[in-house]
Amino acid sequence: MKIILAGYNIDYDLIRELKEKSAFKQDLTPETISAAYARISRSPKQVDELRQIARAEVDKARKSNNNIVFEMGHSSVAEHAVFNIDVIGVSRLLVEEIEKFRLCSFTEKSQRYVLFNDDFVIPEEIKQAGMTDLYVATVRMQNEYYQKLYEQLRPYVFAQNKAMAENPANHSMLEGWAKEDARYAIAMATETQLGMTTNARNLELMLRRLAALPLAEARDCSKKLYAATKDIAPSLIRYTQATDYDRLTRQNLQKQVQKLAVKLPALKETSGKSSDVQMVFSTPDADLKVAATLLFSSSNFNYDQCLTQAKQMSARDKKILFKSAFANIKPYDAVLREMENVDLQFELTVSASCFAQLKRHRMATIISQDYDPRLGVTIPAAVRAIGSQKEFMEVIKKTNDAYEQIIKKQPLAAAYILTNAHRKRVLMKLNARELYHLARLRTDAHAQWDIREISEKMLKAARKVMPQTLMMACGKDSFDKLHKSVF
């Protein structure tokens, strides 16, 4: 056996500096690794030798990539080329689109830990509509209140946690708790930044999808992403323009739904007072089906035989089977893939602040509507406790008034001005294994309170329909206690 390190990511500024200071003229590109790996399936040569050949013949490697990826359609070859990209000065609203891509990695500047300044995006649509003054005045009003609210919340948080506050090492964390509640007052227009890691195949998809979005900021982001990467791996990124499918499908669906709405009986307008977590679907007999899958993976019987056997098992034997699957689990272990065979679907009504965290669970299927002021807002309990609820709601009222004016002229850009407190409806489908992951992170005591409350309600509802499957689902902080009670 030989294990050879083929390459790793280093800072591009360092690559450029090394090239400038040396006589090294060869192209430094991840395309050569893609080309070498593509040849593995058809060449008797060892892969390290294939990489050496590709490095020496970059032009041939690029031609090979073009042929294999685009002519033959083996797009997975492009996944071997990986980019690390700084994304700076984008709005929180656009980040929701960027972070939809499942197979990319993102680390974003957090409003939980960083106190933001008066930096925000002014969309091109707002400028063209002649509404810049209203827009800027509203966002600055939100930001002024945000700074004021933080100054009010900070001493409150310290006073509520006197024992922790005595240790200076905890001050940063306590200040973070004040920041995370103050942020509910600032807009989706707020500028942020993130580090993104993506392979060439997903980067190409991102370029097309962003180019197809109606927002000017998204299209500009697509152009700048392409400009930053096109010379590094030209043989792996070709189809970057918006397709009619990506550009028109959503628009056509909305038009069709509007036409159908005229023909169908009128629906009652719902308010934000309805439950924020509703389970709308779960796999019938979920525990039974997971038991059958556990039998299947641990035997040589077909699934129908395993399902029959699971139906005949006593409750005691079934419990023993499940406990065997969880006996040695630790809080950092992922549960067995057998748990992926049963699903749950929830309709959630969440704040923008909550959704910012929820969307990071990209292995789930998350379908979201636009933010809707009619759904009300989420007000942090600490804001009520310091008596600032009235002022908070005055900011929300002024924001909603500006939103109503903007949406008449620029409906696509109106959401920029809404705050982190504003809410949207989300349809989230996930399997039991992914729910375990959600529970470990988001029902933990260290999780932010908004998403923790939502996640706890989801887990409570899910346990009712698949108690055996979810017998060890909990936050990391309560894992040891639960494990002891079960075993």
C-alpha cells in the first residue's frame, strides 16, 4: 500500500508571491489533478505518475478535461479541483442564496459574536426606483437602535449571569449573548462576509444559478466569482450563463399559481399566531421500518422477510434491537444510516435570525417562502425584560411602512429592508439521521435560543411518531444523562 499526498490548499497570495520571486513559469492549476484522476480508470500507470505527466503537459490536461467533463459528460472529474473563496461585502439576503448549495462549505461572519457597524448594501433596484433616501434612512434608524439596544442588553446579561461575569474569561461570551439579541433589529441588507470552499463542478452550478436570479446583487456576485476563478481552471468551468430553466421556472410557477388562485375557493388569510412548528408528514410505522432495515443490514434476508420478522417481534425484542444500535454511541457519533430510511416533514414559521442557522443543515430539504411582515416578528425575551419592547416595535412599524412603499415599486428588493426579527414560512423535510444531527447541535444548551426552541419542538413532535428510532436524540449537553437512563 502507498498513500501519497497529492496536494492541499494554500493561500493564493502565497502562490502568486512564490511565482513572482522565482523563475517558475509552469501554470499552477488544480486542473492537472482533475486530468490525472480522470485517466485512472483507463491507464495502467500509477496515479502519482499520471499527476506528474499532467503537470508537465498542462495544455493537454486542459484538453483532456474539456473532453471528459463536457464532451463525455463525466462531470464528477471537476469535483477534484477545489477553490477557497473570500466573499466580502454581500448582504445577508444574498447569503441565503449562496448558502443553498449543499456540497459547498461556508463559514460566515456571525452576528452572534461580532458587533456590526453601519455597513449595508444599497440594491441597484432601490437606486433605480428613486427610493434611496427612504431606504437609507430606514436602515440607519435600525442600526442606531441596534447599537443602543446592545448597550442596554449588555449590562442586563451580565447582571443575569453574575457568577459567570466574575470571571473575565466569560465576558466575551456574555457580550455575545447581548449581540445575538440586539441583531434582531438590523436589516437583511446588512453587509457580511464569508469563507467558501467549493469544487469546480459546484462553482459552475453556483455561477449559473446566481446569474439567473432577478436581484442585481446576485448577478453581480456571479460575474465577480467567475472573474476571480476563470483563469485558474478554464477547462473545468464552461457553462456559467443563466439558463431559461433557472431564470424562468420560478416566475412561471408564480404566474400560474396566481391564475389558479382566481379559480379556486378563497383561502382565509393566516396570521403569525399559528403554531411555529407543525409536523405535516412522517413515515408511517417508522420504528417498524427502521427495525426491518436493521435486520436487513445485519442478515442475508431480503427486505420483505425482514419486514415480516419485524412485525412479529415483541415490543421487548424490538427495544433490545434498537438499544443494540445505540449502546456504544457517543455524542459526537453519527447514528447508523439505517435511520435515513424514515422521514419527517415540518412546516416552520421562523425569524430571519433563526433561518440563518437552520439553512446550514443543507442535507435536509428546505423550501422557503419570502419574508412576510404579516407573520409578525420574533422578539427576544431579553428585549422584553429590559422594557424595550415598545421601542423595538416602533422600529418594526417604521420598517414595515418603508417595506410597503418599496414593494409597490420594487417588489424583488423590498426584503432587503426587513429585519432579522421578521419571519418566513419554511417547509423542511429531513430523515431521522439528519434530525439526530440537528438535535445534537441545536437542542444543546449552547445553541442560540431561537433555533433551540424550534428544534426542541420538532424533536418533541418527532418522538411521538418514532420513539424507538429517536431514543438517543438530544443535545450534546444532555447526552450522558439520557444514555444513563436508557442503558
